Amino acid sequence: MLRSRLHDTRVTAPRQSMPMTMTPTKEFPRIAEILRGDPASRPPSDRHTAAGLRANLEDALYLVSHGRRRSSPLLISPQDLRATFTGVVRQQAPLGRLRGILVAEILRLIAVGFVITDPYLDAVAAWMSTRPHPESKLAFDQLEPDERARLATDVTAHSVVLLQHFGHLQSTWNPRSSVSIIQHLGGGDVIVRDRIDLVVGSSSSLHSSVALFDVITGPLDNSSELVLNYHALLETLRTGVVPLRVVALSTATGEVLRHDVTTSLLQQAATLVSESIARKWSKP
Amino acid sequence: MTTLQHRRLSNDSLNDFVQPLDLEPFVFSGEHRLRIAENFRRIPSVEHRRLTAWDVEVGAARGTAFAWTPANARRVIGNAGLRRVVSDRAPTCLIGIHDEVDELLLRAATGYARPGSLPHWLSSLHHAARGLVIAEAMTWASVALDALRDIAEPWLVPETDAYYDVAAARTSLRGRRDVIVASSNQQRIVVRIRSGLPTKSSGTGLRSDLAIDGLARPDGAVAQRIVGLWPDAGLVMAVDGTEINVRAGVRSLVRAAVAQQRKSHREVA
């Protein structure tokens, strides 16, 4: 009786359907797995390169300054590196800037295992609790309702990509988010600044394990690579230990950029920083 | 002459700085305490005065009134999470921080938190903002643990900062301390963790913290050394607990009180 009823309710009659191939949804490379990599293949910690890089930077600075001191320090940031590469300082549109800020807040939350319920509302609540920069706050407050709706949609879409790609981060990796780095060069004449979205691993381990991660809400380009190298350089100068790798995810395209940090990569970054210093030093 | 040692932060440099010293640290006597109180009493204040090393470093340029944010709550919660890890009450910093936040929220829920306190503020937050507090605290604790992991001497995270109420001077001194390294001969080295870059007045701030730490102890024994750690800048500074350094620290605190008084006079005028 039951069998016949099942038979009656089938859309396709028995033995009439053809063999079928199930295609699972495309597997994304998980950021957490990329950051961790294969622990067995990690190189020993490099604690010698940092001193050489600092010496190179100091030498390059001396060639520019000829020993003259500045009345106010020269500030170098990742934007200057982009300008060295593209020739112009690109100003991000307010909506794009706000989107970047809010998606970075989402990254901070998921790095500590926070369950995101509404990406936009959660990001705004988290951002507002930080007493945001007055300029950004004003830009947010002055958004028209349609712009705000667009921002909410944008943040939600980018957060979904981030959540899909991120994977699960073990708390034993000690995730540090929005890590600030400030380095003095030339006795304080030059201040090199950076902020890395996420750092995992320990610089005190025998094997290299520190991985740096940046989330980018635009498409990846050559300047993204430069900024990653800059992160690696500054982390090396700060801790005295060369990090294992740098990774960036574009939440606009889902592309992942990954580089294992090498001495030549750090030297390239040091050269770019030297060029940025030389370019800015001569300006009044 | 006061002394200030300055090195790049590495496991070796930090280990060198926290090694026990062949130094008899300064001890505050009852007479010293009386003289300090007299100095503060000479600087009248309408309100109760609270002084920290930060006041010493910025002089009278202190900004707006204090309000909790994830960035300024991270030290308290991050250190508490770290304390749980060091005392084996939590397997990781993140679990320790979650436990601490839960405890603070419980205190607020049971009515044991006064308005304006950390538990009260935490309980008023959106859950995502609370997540950000955890992220900030996690960053603080992880950076600290990474720097301190390989210290050869036993260390602990103290429950509170050092507080000293100056007798009949309407003045409280607060000395910040993040880690205490207790070497084998029972002498202490205090470690402070700071954000950003050290400034020209950071040494003065360290001396003030060193002095307050000694004053807060019933026996008046000053730590052998105070070590300032700037992980953002990768720098470490140290001030030894000699009489000259401690006296300089106390003088800076008195000057900060004078600067505060002048500022409040200007504001009234």
C-alpha cells in the first residue's frame, strides 16, 4: 500500500531517470588554512635580516638628508607607497572608505569567533563604539538614505565573501587585529607607520609562524602587493623576526594574493620605502 | 644623574632587562612619606586629585574626560585574560578573555557594578561592540604574551595597579603595572606595556610608576627596575630602582600636580 502510494507520488517513473553527476559548489581557498599553511614545511625563524634592512633604510635616508635634521618628522604610510607606484595619491570616495572601515570591523569580529547576525548592523555598532574619526563619522552621518542603503548592501555583500573565504581561526594562533606599527628612522626624522588588519602566529617560536592578512574591498592590483610587502617589512623591523607569509583577500572579486616572505621581497619593500622618503623629503 | 636604558625589543633584550640585578633598591621610609605628603599639601586642590604617569608625561595637556571605549578597556580585560592563562585557569587568551567578560557582565547583572564602571559600560553595549572589546583585548593579550613568552624568570600579571593615597593631601597616585617578574632572590622587576611610540617624557613616566609602585607597598621597597615595553614600536626602555631615579619620579608627580592646579586656575579665570 505504502509502496504504491510512493509510486504514485513520484514525478519521474521508476527507472526513467538518467544517471546524474552532482557538482559541489566551488571550494574556496580558506584564508585560515592559507595563513597556517603546512606546519611541517615552515622555515626556521630568521632573526638576522631585520638589522640589515634597518641599516639599508638608514643609509638610504642619510643619502637624502646628508645628516640634516628636520624640524618636524616625515610621515610614511602605505598610501605613500601606492603614490610611488602610481604617481598619484588616490583619494577614496567616502562610500568606499566607509565600506572598507566596516568590512575591517567584520574581520576583527570573526577573528575572535564572533557570530555575525547582520553584517551591516554589527559592523556599524562595533565601529561606533570606537569613537570614530570625526571626518569619517561626519561622512557616515551625512549619507542620504539611498546611499546608506547602498552602503548596507555593499557591506553585507563584501562580508558574505569574507565569511565564505575566511574559515575557522584557532584561538591558539593568538589572532591580533588592527595591529599598529610605528618605526622611527634617522633618529625620529622619519616615522614609518602601518596598520595590519590581522596578524596570527608567534614571533618567539623557533620556526617562522607569523602570517599577516589584509582584507581589501576593491580589486587586487600591483599596489596591493606592494602594501603586503610593506606590511612584511614593518613587521620584520618591529619584531626583529621575518614573518612567514602575507595574504590579502579581495572581497570584491574573491581573489586571494599570497606570498611567502623572502629576503628579496623585504629588500624590494625597503627600496620602495627609501624612494617614498626621497620623494617626500624634497617637498616643502 | 637619572638613568634610562633603551633597546630594540627582542626576546634576548627583554630577558636581559628582567634578569635580577646586583642592586639594593631604594626603600621609602616613614620620613620620606611625610615629606612627600607635605609637598602635595602645598598644592591646594578643590577636588580630589588623581595622578598617574600619564599626567606626568603630558603635563597639563590632558584631554577630555574619560569615557570607556574598546581601545581603553583592552588593557584591563586583556591583562585579566592573560592572568587566567598564566595561572592555568584558561587554555588560551581568547577563552580567558571570554571568561573575564562573562564575569564582568555577571557583576553588572547582579547589581554589583556602579554606573560608569567597566562592567556597567560593557552591559550597556550592543553585542557586536562587545565583540570588538574582545578583539581589542585579544590583541593586547596576544602581543603581551608574544613578548613575554620566553622570559626565563617567573612572572605574573598583578590583580591591580599600584595605588597610594597621600595622607591629608587629597591626592591619590596610581602606578600602572602589567607584569611583575619575581626573580629568585625575591626582588621584583615591574613591566609596563604601552601603545604607540615612546616620547621624550616616557622615561619620566617610568620613573613615576616606579616611585608609586614602591609607595604602594607597606614596606616601601621599590622594584629593582621598571621596564617599559612598546610593542608597536618594537622598543624597550628600563629605569633602575635607584634613589636618584625614585626621587626624580616623585618630583615629576609633584610637578604634574602643580601643572594641573595651574590649568584648573586658568579654566576658572
